[in-house]
Amino acid sequence: MITLEYPELLASAYAVQPAPPTFVVEDPANGEVLAWVGISDIATVRNTIEMAQAVQPAWAARPALERGRILRRIADLLMQHQADLALILTREQGKPLTEARGEIAFAASFFEWFAEEGRRAYGEVIPPPQADKRLLTVRQPAGVAAAITPWNFPVSMIARKAAAALAAGCAMVIKPAEQTPLSALALLRLAHDAGLPEGLLSVVTADRAGAVAIGEEFCHNPAVRVLSFTGSTQVGRKLAEASANGVKRLALELGGNAPFVVFEDADLDEAVRGALASKFRNSGQTCVSANRILVHENVHDAFVARFAEEVRRLKVGNGREPGVEQGPLIDAKAVDKVEKLVADAVEKGARVLHGGGRHALGRTFYEPTVLSDVTADMAVFNTEIFGPVAPLIRFRTEAEALELANATEAGLAAYFYTRDVQRVFRFAEGLRYGMVGINSAMISLPEAPFGGIRQSGLGREGARLGLEEYLDVKYLCIGQG
Ligand code: ADP
């Protein structure tokens, strides 16, 4: 069980075993039972939405400056309890403690950002085409928002949505992933400690079957005006279909298949560092992970040698142990998927330069793996891997690199490394992606708009645009007699 300096963080989920029905939360590193969490039934979910609807107008009526002060306090509390929150996160999700601490800081940065950004929900005064009219727009909170969040960033994905919704004057009901509800409950606890009114931000929890039922309720309940989802493209599509009837506003952050292109004029040390961070952060379980590493033939062997050497050095283990850089995958199913992808690639001619199998540490561990000679007909090229496998592909020309980079339905993040300033613009403009990292592999920041195009989703999170997801534009036309 988890031992914390501030055990109240888990009071609602962990300290007291709730009455059945419950589901179990396990440490992916060793299968240890961490907690039993209640399954919210649909009546509870409806009540939670109703409560959000009841308290939202008073919240919206408060000046943005006042709302911002509470958000700022949430950011401060997250940082004050960073160590405890990181421990909860590592225990239920598996990522190394240093990454978990980083995620808590990242989550806090969204509360900090939106605490300010809420004050800038500006309208416009529009020059009228007729002398007897005055035209203007105001932005108003959309009302109640619902969020469904994934297990790979259990705190920051909630923060990115909730901070924006609350700053805009909305209420939010969150359904965290069944693997990682404890981080969500801990964050909720701190939000209340910071002075957020009861009912304005809520967490409902469930196992996978319950998640489907709650998803349906979010899609069909007329009080929910915005549905924000981060997860697989497959589930995102289902939610889009189910919410069509109620014509709900959707924000969808779905899967990616990021190309990472290394041109011959790249700074190879930087490119190796970037590829390593992008590929192996969170053991490859991020939607902006480098999924296909394309390297120019003239630097291919030099890049591959350095990259494989760095991968060889990665320390695998329980995320709680000092120095560990690669934790477990989220569950045994995730390892099965990676194993199949590697087997398919090897069968079709890929070479294993490092790793390539299950790790001796047990059922949820997979070796950091480097595959060379990967081709577009392999499943590993066309699937979001979500694991510690780096596929390398050799290319000859910029045109070929662009074609390979764009050869996917996904359109979330892409990366490339070059020192040619003309290529920077040309290649960036040719990439069909919502986000492009140029000589930079870490691109997620609260100030910047995160989101994809094509099958990777709708809408943006963070930045000024993240606030807009929770605001309605109202146009006022005033006759001047
Ligand atoms: P993953 O496969 O990585 O778990 P999912 O897209 O399945 O990604 O899950 C992301 C989130 O969506 C989780 O909170 C999960 O509980 C939820 N979820 C999964 N299936 C459904 C569904 N059919 N309806 C609503 N929510 C769902």
C-alpha cells in the first residue's frame, strides 16, 4: 500500500475500502493491490452532473480574477504535495518517479496558465456595415463539461482540461481511466482544499464496463455541453457518434503516429537526445512519442550506432527505484501488443539492434528495443506502438521523407532535425500534423496549443485556444434607432 506524508490525499479512495461494487487498482510494476475504488452508478453520475449544473452559474458570475486566484492556489498545492502526488502516480501508472514529479509540475503549470488566461476571454467590437447598428461579441461559459481521461498522464491530462474549463467559468465532471483513478481523486482533494466550491469539479470512477456506461451518459445527458476526451481514436469515434444527437461540443485528443526525421545536416547529438526522450519517455506510452524514426542514408549508420548505445544504457526497473528510466508498461496486454508488433516486423525483415523481447523483470516489462530496416508494410510503421520500441527507416531524399512521414491517417505530432533554414519552413509546411517539433522533441507546454488534425482529433488544449473550447460566442446586434 502507499505510504504518504499527506494521507488525506487518498482518503476517499484508498484509506477506507468503499462498499461494493468496487474495482481494484494495481501497481503495474508488481501487481500489488493499491486500492479498491467505488464504481459510480448512473444515478450517481446524473446527480453529479445535476450538482455541477446547479453550482456553475454562481461560479461563472464570479470575476475571472477571483476564479483565477483559486486556480492559482490549486497550482501551489499541487507543487506543495508534489512528492506525494508523484508517488501515487508512479504506483498506479508505473512511470519513473522523476517523470512523475515532472508530470505534477506540468499539471500545476496548466492551473497557473489558465488562472491568468481566464481573464482574457475577450469579446470583439465589430465595425458595422450600416450606421444604425452596433455589433459586438461576448464570450460566455458553455456550462457543464465532462472529461474522459487516459492512464498515461493521469494528472496532467485532467489538469489541462479542468483548468481551462474552470477558468472559463464552466463546471466539470471527470471520469479518469480505470487504471489510474487515485491520482484524479488526489487532485480533486487538493482542488477542494484550495477553495473550489463543492460540486463544481467532480470525479466519477468506474472499471472498463462502467466507463462505457458513464461515457454514454455524458453523451446523452442534455446538461453536458462540452465533452473533452483524450484516448484512443477508436473510442473517440464512438463518443463522437454517440454525442451527435445532442450536438455536443467535442474536444478529442486521439492517437498519433509521429514521424521523427533526421536530415543529413542535423546536429546528430541533439537528434539522438531528442529521439531518445521522445521515444522512451513514459516507456513510449505517449501519443506524441516518436513512432517512426526516419534517418537520411548519409547519417543513418552514425545515428543508429549512437542511438542504440544510448538505449542500451537505459535503466529498466520499478519506477520507485532511484535512477530507473524505464518503468513497466501499464499492463500485460500492452506487452502482448508490443510483442506482436516486433514479431511482425522481424518476420518482414526488420533487424533487432537491441532488446526485442520481454524483460526478465516480469509480465509488464518489455526491453527497450531498437529495430532497423523497418518498412511501410510492417504493422509497427502503421500502428501507434505505445511501448519502448524504436523503428528506424532509411531514406534518400526530402521528398521521400515527406511521403513516408505523411503516410498515416494520424496527424498529431511530427519532429524533424535539420540546420537548413529553408528546409525548416518547407518541410514543416508539408507535414500534415497539428504540431511540429523542429530540432526539439519536447513540445508540450501550457502556452502552446496541443492537438491534432485528421484522425488525431478535434480542438486544442492549453494556450489561448484551450480556453475557447469551454466558451460560447454570443453575437449582439444593437440597433441605434
Ligand atoms: P486505452 O486503450 O489506452 O486505455 P482508451 O481510449 O480505451 O485508451 O481509454 C481512454 C479513456 O476512455 C479511459 O478513461 C477509458 O476508461 C475510457 N473509455 C474506454 N472505452 C470507452 C467507451 N466505450 N466509452 C467511454 N469511455 C471509454
